[in-house]
Amino acid sequence: MTHLSPGASAFLGLTGLLAALMAIMVFALMRFAMAARDARRSVGKQSRMETALLSAALRDAVAKLKAQERATAARAEASERLSGEIIASLTAGLLVAGLDGHIRILNPAGRRMLDVPDDSSIDECRRRLAGTPLMQVIEECLQSGEAILRRAVTVPAAGPSVSHLGVSVSPLFEDHGPIHGAICLFTDLTAVKNLEEQLRLKNSLAELGELTAGIAHEFRNGLATIHGYSKLIDLDGLPEKYRPYVEGIRSEAESLGQVVTNFLNFARPAQLTLSRVALQAICARAVDEIRSEARALGGDVEISGTFGVVEGDEVLLRQAFSNLLRNAMEACAGASTPPRIVVQSQIDAVQRLSRVIVNDNGPGIPSGSRDRVFRPFVTSKRNGTGLGLALVQKIVVFHNGRVSVGASPSGGAALQVTLPIVVER
């Protein structure tokens, strides 16, 4: 058995100790490496989880934003649709104009009141309304910047009539800034004005009848006395040169008596026997009465359009339209013009009215004389009594209608009769 020296033993011990230390260090390094690898894996996994969570949060935020955008767009669309429905459903007229006076909005009710077709563009509306009293009121508001309340204006309507509007205009501001437009609300006052006119005419006719009926009776009594005494004179017993004088007295007394009778008939209160009357049948009969006479003079009479049914007195209405056609015929004959008379009719379903226009190609009626043609004894005809059109107006007014005068397309007169129609239910 070999014995190691103390130095060798110490060397071997030191070597073993170093080997053990190395093993411990290697083991520690391996554990450290494994721990670092596990840490890196944990950090990577956590980073991927955070990235996934962030991505999911972003997707959720984007989805919410898109949902809010869709909801906002839906609310805006619903609000715009509601605004359009409100504008379209207004019974009053609505017109919105810019600072330059150009029309931006004109609702259906306003188009009907202003006689603007529903399919007309905004530019067409602007051209049709340019220079009208309505646009003048709007321009006044734009220039002054002050609101205009409840002003009455008159605008042209279909045929020879006019429409009366009650207008209110307010300037448009944005956040208390400068004015950038005007909004106009208007209502149709034509029915109210016509009712006022009808009441005025009825009262005037009643006062006229009461005032003159007594005078006419006295005239008729005096004329009857004169005519009676003239009849008692024996013409055969008179010298030849005096007979024409007595015959003249008789003739003039008879003529004046007929005038007084006509006036009494006009002044007599209207007694209506109401029933449903078809205007087409009334007008067709009046046309047939004068057609042969018109053709004999080289002209003709035409009738066209849609007629309504009214609640009225058939006899009086027939008399009114016969007087209108007879007046047109005599006007053409007086001007030595072959008569071309056209009876046109249309129905206003919204206002429940029937409008019948009698157009002729005669000399027409000057605009300054149109307000006087319905007055009793006002006539331009040599042998006229001046009661034909006065009687027409009386009959129409007592049927709650109105009659107006204008110019026909052929240059003559156009007399329009407007009557309320019966609505079938």
C-alpha cells in the first residue's frame, strides 16, 4: 500500500474541491439559464396576452364608434324626414329664401296657393314668383332685418281672379350672427275676403232694393196714368199732324214701364228654390240657345272642361249663364266681329269650388271700367238696360259665389263665375 505524501494529499484535496466548485457553478449557471429562459417565455407570453387584449379593446372601441355613427346618421335621417313631413303637412304656405332672395324651400301648400305646379323646380318657382307682391315683402324683410307680421297682399291667381294672402316674414340668424335669409309663412285669405265681399254686396243689394222699390212703384204708377190717358185719346179724331205725338207718348210710356218692371224684378229679394244642379247641363243649354245665332254671324260657341254640381236654384242659374253668353254675343256683334265664345270650366278640389269662364273675342272691357260693369244701368250698348250683368252678380252672390272680369286669351272679355260645389261622400 502506497502512502501519499502530505503535499500530494493536499493537492488531491484541492483538486477535488475545485471540481466540486466547478460542478456547483455549472449547475448554478444551468439553473440561471433555465430561469432566464422561463422568464423570457413568461414575458413573451404576457406581452402576447397584452397585445391581444389591446387589439380586442381597439376592435371593441371601433365597433362602438361605428355603432354610434350609424345611430347618429339614423337620428339625422329621421330628423330630416320628420322635418320634411312637417313641411309637407303644413296647411299654411312656407317659403324660405336666402339673402340674395333666391327661394330655397316652397312647401306643397304654398305651391297650391301661388298656383305653382308641384313638379316645378326651385328655379322655375323663382322665375314664376319674381316681382310678385309676396317676394317684395320678403325682400323688404331682408333689407330691413325686421320681422313683418300679418300683412295682407294680393297675388295673381288662375283666370281673371286674384288671391289674398296673409303674410308674416321673419329674418333668419345663426348664433346671433348676421342675417342670412328669411322664412315666410302665409295663409290664404281669399275665402274670407270673398265672404266679406259677398256680405257687402248682399247688404248693398238689399239696401238698393229697399231704397228704390218705392220710387220705382211711384214711377210705374205715374207712367201707367200717362199711358192710360194716351190710350183714351182717339187717334182718328185728331188732326193728322198730331197723331205721331200721341203714338210717341204711348211708345215711350211702354218702354219706360218695361224698364221700371225690369228694375223692380232686379230689386226684388231673391227667393231661392235649392236643389242639386249640374252646371254642365245649365251651361250646355245656354250655349245651345245662342249657337245658331253665333253661326249665322260667322262665329261659333264652344264648351269644354270639367263641371261640378252645386246647391242652387236651377232657374236663376240658367238665367245668369244665359245673360253672360248673351252679353258676350252682343259685345261681339256691336264690334262687328264674328263671335268666338268659349265656355271653359274647371274644379278646384282643394277649395271645393267650380270656376266657369266665358271668354269672347269682342272689344273687351277696359281695366278701369271692370269694377263698374255690375252696377245697375251701367252699359256701353246703345239699346242696353244695364241690368244683365247686375242680375248675374246678384244671382251668383246669393248662391255664395262671386263673379269677376278679366281679359280673354283672344283679347275680349273673360267673365269668371265661381261657385261652391257639392262634395259627394
